[in-house]
Amino acid sequence: MIDFKLIVQSENARAGEFHTAHGKITTPVFMPVGTQATVKALTPEELKEVGAQIILGNTYHLYLRPGTEIVGRFEGLHRFMHWERPILTDSGGFQVFSLAKLRKLTEKGYQFQSHIDGSRHLFTPEKSIEVQICLNSDIIMCLDQCLEYPATHEQAVEALELTTRWAQRCKEYWEAETGGLNHLFGIVQGGMFTDLRQRSAEEIMGIDFPGYAIGGLSVGEPKELMMEMAAHTLPLLPADRPRYIMGVGTPEDLVELVDLGADMFDCVMPTRNARNGQLFTERGTINICNARFREDEGPVDTSCSCYTCRHYSRAYLRHLYTAREILAYRLNTIHNVHYYVNLVKEMREAILAGRFDRFKKAFYSKRQ
Ligand SMILES: CN(C)CCSCc1cc(N)cc2c(=O)[nH]c(N)nc12
Ligand SMILES: [Zn+2]
């Protein structure tokens, strides 16, 4: 079972820690996304340098390419990609719907054609867990049905009921196959309906998991709806288990959700926006290609201690980006991932020091 330790709780914001087969995780934690066994543009050494504790991999992508046979040769992702710290893998359902062609959802699982070569596959709850075990990931996710937005109450009921039946199947297969070597997290669905969020949380908790994720958010809904669903669902989850909000969010989202009691986050924004030239700073985001940075000798962010901010000017980063130089993507990504990892580290320190409210006020006061 998981040894999640709540170290302090101020209001709803919490600082905690727990162990995995590849090391300790302190929370709140931000998990950079490494879908195809790489956090795009960074080496594992650079990821460690920016303070990444745990990264995300993706079952759907890795199952299709390079496949479990090859990753299995390396006894899993860690040796394959030279990352010795913890890895969390998503179960693949979300990606089937966002990437695969001709996909069909049945009671058995997801039928789909690979977006790479058109080959046909059936992804069952058991298959998803089997692949995640083969990837040797430290935190694995149940196969769920992530509902698109908007959806009717009836559609949300069907999706949460299927998600619950699949969660039961995932847990039975996981218990039979691993006996708890890694942590299996359940995923709460329920669309944008508080009554269904309550029901899904109760059903998933009734199966009992080492940790719980809130899924079905950041799927195109208005921000206030996302926050309302999170605010309703977070307090329902057990205080002694990690709480993971999937696929979220902006820096402001992370501050609000930590304040509501969330512990774990993953989001493609720091890595994806870096490749689009959008950089995060304590005063908000900047687009490095903007002409106003043409002669700017200062760093991206004067308060940032990352490698990029210690050695390069905005003028140089703008030059690299407009010239589409490969180094632009690397230096931008180092800064953005450092920004996100550092933001949650500062929140943890503020919570431990009993000054999270002051941290939150200062966070907003710096942003125009
Ligand atoms: C690799 N990342 C881009 C994605 C990792 S998290 C993916 C992800 C994102 C969102 N928003 C909702 C859900 C959800 O409801 N269920 C699952 N299984 N995954 C989800
Ligand atoms: Zn920086």
C-alpha cells in the first residue's frame, strides 16, 4: 500500500510525501510530460537539473511505438530512456480518443486503428494494466472513459458507470499480476455535474486505490466550471492518499488547485508552449519572438535561477527562435519546465512555513 504522509495542512492546501519503487515524491508536485519516452528537447540530466521528481509516459504511444517487446528488453522505461526517478504512465483511453482513427468504445475496451500505421487494436482495462506493468512505471492509471465537453447528464452517467466497471477490472488484474509493486490510481469522472462527480468519487473510492486522479477536466470547459468540479470533488477524496488533477494547467490553475487541496499535476503547457516561443515568468507569459525583445540584454525572468536565465538574454533567445534554431526549443523548455517545477516547490515551502496565503497574494500581485 502507499505510504502517503501528510506533513502539514494549512486550510485545504497540503504538503505531503510518498515513496515509489524509484524514489520519494514530495507534494505538491508537477510532472513534466514525456509522452514518447522523452520530455521533448531535454536530456534526463537536464530534467534533474531543473528539479523534475517524476515524469509522465504514455501507454497508448509506447504500446504502438516502439512496442512492449522492445521496452520489455530493457526491463521497462527507466533503463530504456536513462531516467532512474519515478515515472507515471497514463492508461491510454484519453489518447485513443484524441489521436486514434476509427475508434470504437465497447464494454470490452477501446477498438482503434493506430494513428501511425493503421493497424487494428483492442485496448481492454487488463491490456492497459499489462502494458503499464511492462513499462515498469511507478504509478499506473486505470483505463477510463474521459468524456468530451459538452456532454449530457445521461452521457456522463454512462461514462462514469463504464469507468467504475473498468476500474474494478483494472484493480483485479493489477492485484493478480503485481501484488502492489507499483501504485495503481483510480480516476474519478462525472463530467461537469457535481452530483455525478460525487457518485463517481464514491464508486471509485469504494474499490479503494493507493491514489486518486480527477479526470475529465481541461477538456475545453470554461475555467470556472473546471474549478467548480475540482472544488466539489477534491474534499470528497481521502486525505491520506495523493490527489492528481490530470492534464492541468496554467500557473494560476496550479495555485488555485493547490489551495483546494490537490497534490499532483501534469500538463503539456511548459513543454509545448516552449516550442511555440511562449515563456512563463512571475509577471505572466511572454512571446519571445516579439520585436520588443530584439535588443533586450536581460534574462527571460530576473527572478529565475534556471540555466537559460543564468547564461542567455532575451535578445539571443529571440534570435534563436526566429531562426528556428534547435537550441531555441531546448533553452525555452529548460526555462519553462524549471518555472513549473519551481512554482510547486515554492508552494510546498510556503505551506510548510504556514504562509501559503501570503504566497498566493504575492503570486497574483506580480502578475499584471
Ligand atoms: C500526456 N498528457 C498530454 C496527458 C496525460 S493526462 C491525460 C488526461 C488529460 C485530461 N485532461 C483528462 C484525462 C482523463 O480524464 N483520463 C485520462 N486517462 N487521462 C486524461
Ligand atoms: Zn529561467
